[in-house]
Amino acid sequence: MKKLSVAVIGTGSIVSGGYLPALAKHPSVNVVALCDSVVERAKLLADEYGIPRVLGTPENVLNLSDLNAVLVCTPNHLHAPQTCKALEAGKHVLVVKPMALSPEEGEAMVETARKAGKTLMVGLSYRFHPHTQYMKRFVDSGDLGEIYYTKASWLRRKGNPGGWFTRKALAGGGPLIDLGVHLIDTIWYLLGKPSCLSATGSTYGKMNGHSSTLSAGYRSADVKEGLDGGKEYDVEDLACGFLRFANGVTLIMDTSFALHTKADAHDVEIFGTKGGGKLYPAEVYCDLHGTPADIAPVLPKVSNQELEVAEFVDSILQEKPSMCPGEDGLAVLKMIDALYRSSHVGQEVAVSD
Ligand SMILES: NC(=O)c1ccc[n+]([C@@H]2O[C@H](COP(=O)([O-])OP(=O)(O)OC[C@H]3O[C@@H](n4cnc5c(N)ncnc54)[C@H](O)[C@@H]3O)[C@@H](O)[C@H]2O)c1
């Protein structure tokens, strides 16, 4: 079987906890190099997984002659430049979400991939979640009827990841661009990717500092290793929004790094004329023989990254479009950008296609 030679740029929390175990498990992948500006971090992982090369700069990765593909897993502000350079060097790229800081950067990435004739996949991980896939089958089969209303919420009471995640210049924003990208994408994907017409958003930064004393939860590798106190904070800590789609569907969403709410929650809900559903975990609500009934499926536990890496590998080896092309990452980025713009101007704004 043909194998892909893959390198990973950025070896922080999501790589050690998600992407690297997934790559190591895949029978058609050879991880040939890890790269991180904190070289010791990459070296520890390389030793653990038996990976031959550790590099401190992405340029040296792209010079490797035996390399087919690159995973870009660095802080958000590096996604566009590192992805474009890798594509121009003739490598296929899986870039983690959010694909970039702005739609302009996202457009440049899509265009660079097109010119290079290489795969650009965006890590829209929650599409792969078995519970999302279960719900997708209900939507696509028409079992829920016409979907007209959706809600998505990812609230953390005291849960900013610290480090670069709380610096606007490096992250592009707070929970809206970090967690909201998954919320919006999951709904948009379930709905069959309708065109988004308009956005109304509000963002708040009322709790700065409150959220920086994390004891648990998702954290940047720098914070975990004590290299960064995660105290600098100029992103929003709450965002809420209202999106209107061309097919008449509405999405209401909210997401926080810090909020005086009782408990952390990650809920995605869709409502149709024949049934409704809720994620995570998946539940379906319908009427069976005239009586309200709830369906609670028993689904396998598989990491999103395992399924995502498998899709990336298949798309390259089988020369087929991936389930999360750059264009989809860009569409989601445009909705996020519109929510931020709306918050800035204090009124509804159009979302450009
Ligand atoms: N798909 C998902 O569900 C998911 C989950 C978590 C994070 N992410 C995304 O993954 C990315 C990384 O997140 P994380 O939590 O791993 O962050 P992290 O801070 O833990 O890791 C980032 C790593 O990049 C390294 N780095 C920084 N600048 C570099 C450079 N110029 N060259 C090489 N390496 C460099 C850092 O040293 C660090 O090790 C983010 O864009 C985040 O949004 C995706």
C-alpha cells in the first residue's frame, strides 16, 4: 500500500492529544518530522513516537525531499502564511481550525491550493464526530422534515486556554473564532451548507482576568508547561449571534471563555417539521404513532482527529475532494467575520458569498 510521508508543524496540546496519536495509528502514514519553535517539546513527542526528525523552523520542514503532506497546527495567525508556503512547496495541507484570521487570508489559501493543484483541507473536526454523523443521516434522509430553527452553544464558566489564545493579534478573537467555528460549522454542515445572508453579533469583554486562573480544562501547551501565565487578555470572553440563511433557517448561538453560568455546556440543536435533535450526545425527538418519543442512540467512541486524518489521507491517496475543503473553512470564516463586524458596528451586516 502506498504510504504518505507527513510532517507536523506546531506540536502543542491538540497535536499531543489528538493529531499525533491519530497519525501514528494510521496504516498509510509515516510521520517523518515534527517541527516546533519550542524544539524540546517536539523532541519529547518524537522520542515517544519514534519520529526521525525534529526541526525548529517550518522552512526546514518544507525542504525535506521525501515529504508529501503537512499538518499546520500552530497558533491561528500562522495558519495562512505557513499553509501557503507549504502548498507552494508542493505539499498537501491539513490546517487546523480556524483556517485563518480573516476571509482575505482564507481566500489567499484557497487560491494558492488551486494554483498548486494540492489538497487543502481544514480541520472542521466536529463534522467527523460520530454523533454529528448520526444526526446528519436523520437530516439528509428527511426524517426530521424541513429544518427551520437551530441553536448552538458552547459555554465555559472559567475556561480560556491561555497563552496566545487570549491575544487578538495571534488568535483573531476569543471564543467566537475558537469554539464558535465548530458551532457554526456543525450547524451549517448539518443543514447542507446553505448560503448565509446576514449576521447580528455582540461580543463582550467584561470578565478579563477572571478567566485566566485556569486550573483545568483545555490549555495551550505554553500554559501547561508554565512558559506563559496566560494573563494577557484582549479578546472577547462572550460572543452571541444570530445568523439568517438563504433557505429561511435561523441559527442562534453563544459561546464563552468566561461567564457566570452554572456549568460548562456544549449543545447543538436543530428543529424540523417532523422531528428535532440535540448533540452532544445525540438525541432525536419525534412523534412515533402519535406519541412523543426520544431516541438515544448507542454510538462508538472515536476521536474526531482519527476520522479527520483518515479523510485527509483518503482524499490524497484516492485523489478525491476532501469532506472539508478550504472553501468550507472560508465560508465559516466569513460568518465569524460578519458576527465580529456586526458587533463592531452595532447592527446587522451582510455575509458575502
Ligand atoms: N480541531 C480541533 O478541534 C482543535 C482543538 C484544539 C486546537 N485546535 C487548533 O490547533 C491550533 C493549535 O492549538 P493548540 O491548542 O495545540 O495550541 P498550543 O499553544 O498548545 O500549541 C501551538 C504550538 O505551536 C508552536 N509554535 C508557535 N509558533 C511556531 C512557529 N513559528 N513554528 C513552529 N511552531 C510554532 C508552539 O510552540 C506550540 O507548541 C490552533 O489553531 C487551535 O485553534 C483545533
